[in-house]
Amino acid sequence: MNMRTDPELSLDAAPVARRDGPPLLRVEHLSREFGGVLAIGDLSFTVAAGDIHSIIGPNGAGKTTLFNLVTGVYKPSGGRVLFDGADVSGQAPYRLAARGMSRTFQNLQIFFNMTALENVMVGRHLHLNTRLLPALFRFPSLVRKDSEARDRAAALMAEVGLSKYLDADAASMPYGALKRLEIARALAAEPKLLLLDEPAAGLNATESREIDAVIKKVAAGGVTIVLVEHDMKMVMGISHKITALNHGRKLAEGTPAEVAANPEVVAAYLGAAP
């Protein structure tokens, strides 16, 4: 792993100021069963536009299942998901992406046979002309759009501190840089809502601080963020609001200070009785 701090990132950026906006995401009485086992049970919460909203909980609490329900990978057994005022429960991921929802995954989903820049350009596909005839004859409008996509991808790589990897093969990049590359690719779709599934997993302290700085920078640019993360220092330092889960149900919710002081949350993490 790369132990050096990328000079393009300000690692001591000030926390993002909260903006009082209407809910961009609303989860209402959401449930999901797998073979009779309840993974998510009667879960409700809202994410305000402009917030960094973290979802925490011990292993097996249902955090990734929740992400998969919100992003259309799974269909709910009950309840619904509303995004930007519309009921999007069970809609296919590509439809949600077109509406302005994007995500990263806990395990890297990188195209290692492509360059870093090409990986980010993949995220622009919703904004490109993919019709057969223009592609066959390379219409000037298509060439122009492709050039704009390349420029935008390069700008996004700079935004997450990866300018030095513009011409690099993805397979040659360090793990921490690949985590930021996934965020750049997700941003290429121009989302209103970005869901980040453990972006700091497997990173050393320096790389975690770089991810911290990227998240703050993205949120300051107006993108609402829902974060699943085990790095509690990061969560407590950047979140406007936290929802704590245990066994698929909401355990607590509030500001970082409120959640950190909740005895049930402490018990769930330490494995003690509340």
C-alpha cells in the first residue's frame, strides 16, 4: 500500500457544514427475509439532502443488505424506499442510476484490464450517445461527447487526488488509490445520492485520512452521502447523522455525540448486555 499522503488532498479539511434540506432518501418500514431469516426488519429512517449520513453496526447487522435494498440489488419483502420524492422500491439499479443514485461496493469492482481513466469513463455511460449508427460512423457529435467524457473523467480523478494515475493501468495502482478510483467512477454518473460501502476497509491510517478528505470534498460539492463504515474515528468525525443497526433493526439514531453516548450502541459493539 502507498504510505505517502497524496499532496492533492487536504487531509485537515474542515468538517462539512450541515444544510437543512428536505429528505432526499426515505426508508419506510423496510423488511427483507432470506429463507425465513429476517435480515432487515421494519426499518425506517430519512437522509436529509446535503448530509453525510452514516449507517453503523456490528458484523451481521444488515448494513450491506440495506444498501442492496436501497440500490435495487434486492427487492424488499415489505416496506418501501423513496428517493427524491418517488417510490423506487425494487427498481433496477440502472434505473436508479439514471435517477441520480450511485454507489461503491465493499469489495473492489475495478476493471483491471483498463486504465484508471477508462474506469472512470465507464461511469459516464449514462451521459453518452450509445446508439449504433453514430458509433459506426463516428459522428462529430459523438466524438465531441467522448472527448468531453474523457476531460470530465480526468477532472474527477484530480478531485479525488489521482491525477498522477491518469495514464496508469488500474492493475498497477495501490489499493488505497483504487478505493478512490471507485469513488471517482461513481461520481462520473453525476449522482444526487452517493452510497459508500466501507470505503476505508483495508486501508492504513494515512489512506483512511485521504478517503475522509475525499468524502468531505464530495459532500461540500453538493452530493448527499450515505456511508457504511467500521472506522469509527472517520464516522464520528464527518457524519451529520448516524443510524445504528443491530440484527437488521434500528438500535439508535442521532448526532455522532448522541449515538456514541447510547448504552445500547456501546453494548452492541462490545457484546455486552444493555
